[in-house]
Amino acid sequence: MIRFIIRRVLISIPVLFIIAALAFFMIKKAPGGPFAKERSAPPEILRNLEAQYGLDKPVYEQFYIYVKNALQGDLGPSFRYANWSVNDLIRSGFPVSLELGCWSLMIALLIGIPAGIIASIKPNSISDYIPMSLAMIGICLPTFVMGPLLVGVFALWLGWYNSSGWDFAYDRVLPALTLGGYYAAYVARMTRGGMLEVLSQDFIRTARAKGASSVRVIRKHALRGGLLPVISFLGPATAGLLTGSFVVETIFDIPGLGRYFVTSAFNRDYLLLMGAVMFYAILIVFMNLVVDVLQVWLNPKLRFD
Amino acid sequence: MAETLEPNLVELASLENVEKGTSLWKDAQHRLFKNKMAVFGIVVLGVLALACTVGYGIARKAGLGHEIQDLALGASAPSAKHWLGTDPLGRDVLSRVLYGGRISLMVGVVATATSLIIGVLYGAIAGFLGGKVDSILMRIVDILYALPFTIFVILLMVVFERSLLLIFIAIGAVEWLTMARIVRGQVMSLRHQEFVEAAFALGLRKRRIILRHIIPNVLGPVIVYATLTVPAVMLLEAFISFLGLGVQAPDTSWGVLIKEGADAMEEYPWLLIFPGAALALTLFSLNFLGDGLRDALDVRASKD
Amino acid sequence: MIDLRKKLAWKTFSERTLSYSRVFSPPGLFPFCLLLFAIVSCVGCGKRTTRVEIGNREQILHLANGSEPEDLDPQITTGVTEHNIISAMIEGLVAEDPVDLHPVPGMAERWDISPDGKTYTFHLRANARWSNGDPVTAQDFVRSYHRALTPELANEYKDMFFYVVNAEKFYKQEITNFAEVGFKALDERTFQVSLNHPTSYFLSLLNHHSWFPVHIPTVEKHGNLYQRGNRWTRPENYVANGPFVLSEWKVNSVIAVKKNPFYWDADQVRLKEIRFYPLERLDTEERAFRSGQIHKTYKIPPTKIDYYKANNPDLLKQAAYLGTYFYMLNTTNVALRDKRVRQALAMSIDREAIVKNVTRGGELPAFSLVPPKTAGYTSGTTIPFDIPKAKQLLADAGYPDGKGFPKIQLLYNTLESHKTIAEAIQQMWKKNLGIDITLRNEEWKVYLDSRKLGKFDLFRYGWIADYVDPNAFLDMWVSDGGNNNSGWANKEYDELIAEAGRTIDTKARFEIFQKAEALLLDEMPIMPIYFYTTSYLLRPSVKNWNLTILDHQPYKYVYLDPESGEVQSKSE
């Protein structure tokens, strides 16, 4: 296993490099620059601004400079937020997104997995339809509907929470429910699917015939195999959760990293977008590694190869 | 002696409890249609598709096009003239929902099918072949996954002219990645099963094994995920429109309608309820259909 | 019999479910997490004291301010959100009267204007200070404007200074000695400005934040004087001369300014602190307002205006805003080359219907470019809403009933309100003229790029005046105007605008503007649609808050009254 992990880490380096190169050139290709504004600035102003930031150099040279600086830990300045560097912005945004992501993940798993398991035990019965219908509703309602709905009921009508913001402990609740609820629906569906597959297998029947209680059957025998598809799904999903959700962060006014993915693309804030993308890329690579290790651990028939 | 031993074939054939031979697919079909919920799903989907095509045409003839505005009327609750109410520009919600359904259903089907085909093939090959090939293929998936979606969409929209086709491509290009990953996981666990080893022993070519033996067995979770992909695709389309990169006015889709409805949720709830209900209905039906399909295609289930 | 079976089924179901909950214990993890979550959730249960209530008591004003500012350096920024914060911290030579924004003494307690109108001599206050104790001197202004005009800084408002002798030459580096530019520090407290031509609205210009001074030694200390990203605008470094100074800056979260004890008029300032929140989404900020988190919203979602008008009219504030929303036409386009076509299009828009039914913000339909009563000027020429005449013009131009009219496209940037207006106008043209146009929305930067490259037929545009004078709207359309992408160039128009710039007498000036606007509206390179209003929600506890035409707010007069009978209602 150690060899496997080391090998994966080594491969990740060229992978990350390719991601950086592709993303960089993609961003540069998009028309419009960071300094275009509604009030047209005369060309020499734009030229001066671009010179200040080194944007007048050829693209591959800019990329080289970027990589050189990045490896030394300097991710460059933001163009849109002129007073802050990309390091500053990621440093302030990531902990927030991380916290939101953790709460959401917790909710997604705590609601989704049990719901899926319960549903899979007696398929096509009432204990199946109720959780699955709720899950479907959760999937149908995108976050930009669920969020305002929850706010409308719990914050405005009942007055229990603030409608937005991130100052108090209880400000975490509604956004985590919104984001987590959405993923919970997915997790529930996938868990049910996976469990159904496993529960129909012979070894389960054997265990039951041997007199094992249902609880024991599920815990000791079925869960391992049944959770496999969920885990495959959760790998990238977790990376996504941890780097924040644009919609939830703008609806609840949360100063996280998620917004930057979208806004920096729109603002052509190249370096901020690169920083966010690389951050996300590292997380993805890491989470995929974790998921692959977990898969082998859960399914003894697999080997690292 | 000889008479008693000779089987009377004609007699045998006429016995009623001799079952006719069937194929795997016929079996599946039979099981599917026995599943009431699945049939319900198929019917509802058919009705919706019909409503969005033919039904919209009828509404249009009756003078209720999706882009016809009535500024003086503004948003109004469901009434005799406008069965589902009107939006702030006085447009009839029913025709907008039906028209939007065309685009949403098309996007849903096409993009999901695309991501399904690419994802399943890709994942199966990676999971089956394992080793270096799998490593490289999965790294490519990682790379594509990490690239920023918004910029990708903006670029597509700009470099090629705006079209619906482009939206399908953009969405399909993103969704197949997770599908591939899931399929790969499933295939990897199947690879070591006995029937696969048997197939190898029989000397079957790898391609045949993948196509005829592996893929039908992973269809279970794949179908489940496919039924989850359709709403994701529809909502992704809504997100793209939300960012302003999607279908152009006055064209519309359920995603756009839901977004418009969410903005005005408190004042004009019907703007959200009806498109939301249409989407939910579609998804529920797809859900039941998907479950039915999975049960039907489950090779391990007994025939009755 | 049936109920018994149902009862049994339910019993077994619930038993089953309960027993399965044991499945999830890695010991107690599941119940632990639930408990943790429950605790966190319930902390908020029951009555909370809202931010607004606390703020009212402690004189802390909470304002929603649109998007996160680019920076807080007055010589680099251009937007309204930045201005709102900077104007709390820095005061220029003149300040604004809280009611109608006319220039009143600021850093300068009085000024003399020479008889030929070209020289302004400002006498600075003795007690004017920066927030680090330094006195505000004439040298501060000279050095600030030197920085503003240095090309390296890439100051987008450099044009503001070109009224001053040799300023343009210095910017273009035709002269390199700043002492030759018309800014002089006669002594510590006397600052003199020399203009190229007499400019009657010069003092109004000074209210624009590009004329604000900065504390140069601080800027120099924290980075390159002419580069962006200079750290002097960080809260721990910021030096200001106005009623407030920067105390906190959490990106995308909050920017706080607190009362500046060194301000010359600090006794007048009653607020202790102002907190600005970058709530970008209109629906989020409206909900924040309702749940008691902010005193004022930045804008209001159009769908909610009617609701507030009907239920809570005293919370809704609407005021005229000095700006015009219009469509710019590409006059080089084959279809739009003929001015009759342009006039026909303009005349067949039902502007009343748009402001009444589509935008609903109390906007006024725009039948001219310059909003009426701008500094006392009202345009004599107006665009009629005349469908028969429009049809006639279109026919004369060769497209009777719209037959044969080439397909043109209306380009707007992504925003719901632009979309609905565009859709409405699209339908109006179809119905009234038989012309079918396509709509295209582009993402912001692509939209700006398209404008720059002239890749459009019709282009949605808007312009807010930088200062209160008709010139702010009219001088955009000269042949080489940086914002004039219509391809329309008219020498007569250029000459009229230049002449107006040289005229001292207001009446004569306005007459020239009348001629210019009449010419503009006849040629119609732009089609005005409506005049802006600002609409926002404001808590009754905020006192001395005036609705001004540029939506500028001199914060030094504002205060909070906790006894204003606010109802903390849960659903308003």
C-alpha cells in the first residue's frame, strides 16, 4: 500500500502541472481582460495597467513566471481585489469553506446513509418510498431554491436564525442544511442502490440462514460492499464540498472560497482563478487517492495494482 | 420397451407448464412491464413528452405562446384564461412550462445519454484493464475534473456560436467523469468474480468480455446514477442559464423558470410551484423507471 | 381485521427502524454528531437581539453596499461601491450639502474665484488634520494630484483634471515638470488652481472622489507610489482626513470605518462606526434587511417594490438618480445607417409601459438624454411616442411594415432586468413595426469586449453622471469620445460641445446644450429608455438621511435613534 501511495503522489506532480497549464491557457483564451470596465478606459491606460501586472508579456512567459512564483509559495496578486494577494484571499476563504463543507458533509452522510440503508432493506415498501421520495425532492430542489425556502421559514417567519452571514455559531445551520441536504439526497439514493446490489447476494442469504440478526448482517457483511458506489461518488464530491459552493455562499453571504471559482472567471481575475483551481485540483487528487485506498480496503477482492 | 422409453414429443410440447425459451432482454422486458411503478413512470414520461410537443402546439393555436407578453396584466395567479397564471411580463405560465419542457427534456436525455455512453465505456475499460492503463485513464479524468467549469463554458460559448447543441456538449463533457469513476469502481470489483475468470478461460476476447459480460452486470448502480444524472443535468443547465450563458430569451427551460420562480417565491409562488412540479414529476417517473429497469436487468433475480 | 394488520405492520416497521439505528455506532458517533448539531442549532432558538437593535443603541450603522470594493484608494477606484466607503473617510477641498449636494466648504473653509473665472484660490482650515495628527496642507493636494496625473498610475479618471492648465500635457508627458501644471501651493494653507477655460461647474467637479487628496507619506511608506496593490489601504495603515477612518477589512465579509477623532468637525459626527457589507445578491440583502441585520439595502429586487409600496411604504425610499438607461446603435450597420430607421425604432417604444410594468421602480420614461432639471437644465427636444409616424419613417427608409428589414441583434449583459426590458422592447418592435430582432446576452467581460470592438447592432448601456451638469451626459458623444462606440461622428456636435465648455454664462451655455441635444436626438445614435431612480429599504431609526440625486450621503450628519418605534416583526 505504501508503494501504491508513493507512486500516486509521484504521478500527481505531472498531473497538477498539466492542469495548471491547461487552465492557464484556457483562461487566457477567453476574450475580455480584467481591466475592461463599463466606463471605457483609453488604450494607454489599459496598457499601463497591463504592464504593471506583466500581462503584456507572451502567454507562455507569463505561465513560466506564474509557476516559478507559485512553487515558492507566491500565487500572485488579484486584479479585481487590488489590495489583496491570491494567498490572502485563499487563506481567508478556505477555512470558511472548509468548515461549511464539513458540516454539510456530516449532514449528508448522517441523513443519507441511514436513509439509504433503511430504504434498501425492504424495497418497494413504505419504508422505501418515504425516504426515497424525500430524497427525490431534495434532488429536485436546487440549492438556490432550497436556501431561500429554509431562510423564509426558519429565519424570517420563525425568527430563529439570521438570514445570512457567518458571525455566530448558529449561522452555520441553514447553509449546512441547504448544501448537506442536497448531497444527502444523492447519498441516500446511491446507498440504497449499492445496498440493494449487495443484499441480493448469496453470502447475505447464508448469513441470514445462519441466524445472524439483521443488524449484524448489515453492519458486518453488507455495508462494506454496499457503500462502494457511494464512496466513489463521494471522492470528488467531498473536494467540491470543501472548496465551497458558489450558490450557497452568495445566498447566505458566506466569505468562502466557492464564490471565487465563478466570480474570478467572470472578472478575468486570472491569478485568483488559477489559485482556486490549483487548490481544488490538489484536493481532488488527494481525495481520489483516499477513495481508491478505501475501495481496496473495503473490498478484499481488489488489490493495489 | 421401446414405446415406453420414447418420449412423446407432441404430448410434451402441449403440456402447459413447459416454458418457452426466451432471451435475457425479453425476460427483462417482461419483468419491467410487470412492475406497476415502472409502467406508471413510462406513462407519465410519455404524457409529458406529448404535452410538451403536441400540447404546446395546441396552446399556441389557442393564442397562448410562450413569448406573448401582456404588460398591463403582469403577474397573476392561476385563472380561467391562464390555467397556471402569468409571470411578471404577463406571459402564460402553462405555455412557458410546456415550451421549457422541450428544452429541458432534450437536454436531460441527450446529455445524460452522452455521458452514459462515454462514461460507461471509459470506466469499464479502465477498471477492467487495470494497471498502467487504468492509472493513466484515471489521471486524465482527474485533470478534466479539476478544470474550471465556468471558464470552459464561457470559452465554448464564445469560440463557437451560441447554440443549444453547445449546452449539451458542455454538460455531457462534465457529467461523464463521475460516471466513469463509478463504473470503474464497480468493474474493478467484478473483475475477480468467477464468471469473468471463466470467460477468460474460455478464451473470449477482452472486448467481448467487457461488452457482453461486464457491462450488463454493472448496469445496476449505473442506472441508478443515470437517473440521478438527469436532474443534475437539468439543474446544471439551469445554473448555466443562471450565469447568463444558457438558453437565450425568449426561449426558456424548466431550469430558467425555476430560477425566475425562486426569485419571486414569496410574491408569486405559482411561478416556482408549477415548473418545480413538472421537474419533480419527470424525476419521479424517471426514478421509478430506473428502479424498474434495474430490477428487470438484474441477472441474479429469479424469473418470477 | 385490516386495522390489526396495519397496526402490526407499523409496529414491525418502527421496531425495525429503531433496531437498525444500532447499526450506526462506531460507539456513539451518530448520536454524538446529532447532539453536536442540535446544540449548535438551538443556540439560536428563541428571541435574538438583532444587529440593527444593537446598532441603534450604540450608534453603529449597518449598510449593504453591493459588491466588494476593488480598493479604497480614491485615485485608483472608479465605482459607486468604492465611492460610498471612501467618501466616509476622505474629504476634498469642498464637501457636499446634505440636501442638494451643492458645494460647501470642506477642507477649504473659503475660496476666491478670479473675475475671468480661470483661477480658484482655496484657503484651507487651520484645524484640518489627518487621522495620524498631521495637518492637512496645500502641499498634500499638490502631491496628490501629481500622483493622479502620473501615467504609470493608470488613473482612469485622469480626464477630470484636464480642465487644469498643462494637466493634459503633463499626463501625455509633453512636459515633465509638474510645477508647470496649474496647481500651486502658495503657502501651507493656500492652494491655487488655474484652469484652461472658465468652467462654471468646476466646484461640483471637485466633489468627485478622483479629486480627493491622499496622505502621500503613508502611500510612499507602504509600497510603490504609482502601483496598485499598495498596502496603505489596509486598516492598520490607512490615514484619512474625513469623519471616519478605516478600522476593519475582512474581504467579502465586512468593511468597518470608525469615527476619526482628528476630523475638524468631529463634534458634529454622532455615529461611532459604519459597517459596510458586500451583499451582492438583491434577494439576500432584502432578507438580511427583514431579519434585522442591516439598516439599509443597496437596491431592491423589482418584484418586491409593489409589495413594499402596499404593505410597508415608509420603509421604501425612492429617489431620482442622475442617470439614463439607453440603447446605443451601431450607425455603421447597414440597417441602422439611415437615421430615419433609428428614429422609427426610438419612436415606437412605449416607455410608459416599460417603467410602469417592467421596471416598476418609479423610474421616469426618458424622452431625452439629459434628465430634466439637471442643474436647472431641461431639454426642449423630446422623442415622441408616435407609432404611425414611426411606420411612415420606416417606410420612407425603404422598409414598409418592416419588410426586408435585415436581422439585427440587441446585445445586453447578463442581468434579469436587462433581459425583461429587452424582451418587452423586442415585442414592441415586432408588434408596432413588424421588425424582428434577436436578443443576445453576453457575459460581462465579453459584452465589454464586444462594445470595444464594435461587434454589436444595438447595445444596452447606461450612464450615471459623475457631477451634476448636463455636460456629464452630452460630452460623451463627441467624435473621439472614449465611450462613444456608435460610430457616429458629427463635427457640428463636437463644436457645440467645445463652445459650451468655454462659455461662462449659464444661460448661454444651456442654450448651446439645447442645440446640441436637439441635434443628438435627431441623429439618434443612442436611444434613451428611462431615467434611473434609486430604490432601497431604510430603517426608520436612521435619521438625517437624505435622498440625493447622485445618491451621495454625507455621513457626518447621520445618526441613529433607538426610540424610533421600530417593530422587530418577524415577517414584514
